Amino acid sequence: MIALSDQQLEIVMSLAQPLPRWQRDQFLQAVARRLAGVEVGDGTVHAAAVAAQREVVNGSASRR
């Protein structure tokens, strides 16, 4: 389980919002993968969410 602050959750949700609903689960799983085992801070969460969004939009999440 990854504990996020309200600010960090807002970062993740704001980057999930533009995605179609059917891609949001893939997005959240990609964020969680990137945050596993790292020190979680606002910058780390933002970077993970941006990378996850890019992954999902480009379709690489469905190939993993």
C-alpha cells in the first residue's frame, strides 16, 4: 500500500482526469509501480504520474 498526502492524491487525480475512464485503472497501476520502493514526495509523485500518463496514452501499459 502506498500512502499519499492530500496534495499528492490531487496530483495523481488531476493527471488521471483527462484519461478515458477505461484507462484510469492502467494509469493508477502504472503510478503505483513507479512509486513502489521509492521515497514518496510531491515531486516523485508528480514525475511518476506524468510518466504513467504518457505510458497509458502511448499504449505501452497494455503491452506489459
